[in-house]
Amino acid sequence: KAGVTQTPRYLIKTRGQQVTLSCSPISGHRSVSWYQQTPGQGLQFLFEYFSETQRNKGNFPGRFSGRQFSNSRSEMNVSTLELGDSALYLCASSLVGFANTGELFFGEGSRLTVL
Amino acid sequence: AQRVTQPEKLLSVFKGAPVELKCNYSYSGSPELFWYVQYSRQRLQLLLRHISRESIKGFTADLNKGETSFHLKKPFAQEEDSAMYYCALATQGGSEKLVFGKGTKLTVNP
């Protein structure tokens, strides 16, 4: 079974630009979560989607948004990039919803550098 | 507010020695706690969860609600245990949100 796939793996943007990151969950998984990982703040929850609906959102500004498609694939978008948005963005999927097993399957991440 | 604290950023032990990675949490409800691990050049993955009361790769963790702790322990560390360990808290209500600690890097020396 293929794991969680994130694209692109690396990208460089400049301040003010926007970026879209993509995540393909494990086949059959309907829940997709996004996390931001930085050396200073560690792993921070961005949002979670289940059946195309955002079920939970972390404490990030409105510049961070996401969506989920009918095939469970998810995208997140960051507009008006700031230097502080440089981070590893991790996507995680779970079978039905986290509450069932407590296990999230993580992708390798998309490393964003903002210059 | 939910918070997870891992007081040690780095922990170094010798092979065969006991190891304990500390985790304290702050949450007013009934918590669900997990340990995730990231080995070098691998993805973050679940190690164990408190509700299962299981031992994985020789590691165990007991939830102590009185001390709001969920320390990870192994009686005899192995070199292959060297990794980054994250304690995580899930809140009630079916929320798929995990609150992670900042992690402890464990190095097991030969």
C-alpha cells in the first residue's frame, strides 16, 4: 500500500507570493490533517479535513487555507508568504477519523523556504 | 489550553542502560496520549498509545493523571532506538487534532 504522498517535496518562494501544497492520503483514508513543523515551535496543527469538510482548525492566520477533494486528496494554500512561513509542512491521513485508532500516517513533508 | 511539555531536548544513554523520556501534559478533560517516533530519514510514525497499554519495541508508557505525565520507558536501550521522540495529546470530541511536544532526541551510544 502506498504511503502518504506530498508534492512538491521542496520549494522556494519569495515574500508576498502564494504557494499550494498537495497531499494524497493512503488509499481508503478519508481524514487528512496538516501540520507545520519549525525548529522553534515544533509541530503545530493547521487543520483537518474529513469527507471534504474542515472539521478542525488550528491557530493560524487566514492566509493559511485548505481543501479536500472527493477522492480525499487535499491541498493547502498559503497566500502572501512571510519569512516566518518557512517550514516543513506535514500531511497525515487516517482511516476513518483519528478517534478510531489514534494513528496518523505522515507523509515526508513539503519543505518551504521563503526568501 | 492544551499543552505538552518534553523537558529534555537531548538525551544520551549507553546501550543496555535504562531510558526514560519525560512527557507532561496540560488538559482539563480526559486525555488520549501517544508517543510518535521519527528515525533518521524516515517518516514520523506512531510508537504507542496509552489506551492500548501495549509494549512496542520494548517501550512502555503509563498515563499518570495525578502527575499529568506520560513518560516513555525502556529497561535496556538499543542503538537502533536512537531517534526523535514526540509525545502527543488528543483532546475529546473526536477531534483529529494532535498537540505535540517539541520532541526529545535520543542517542544511544555503543
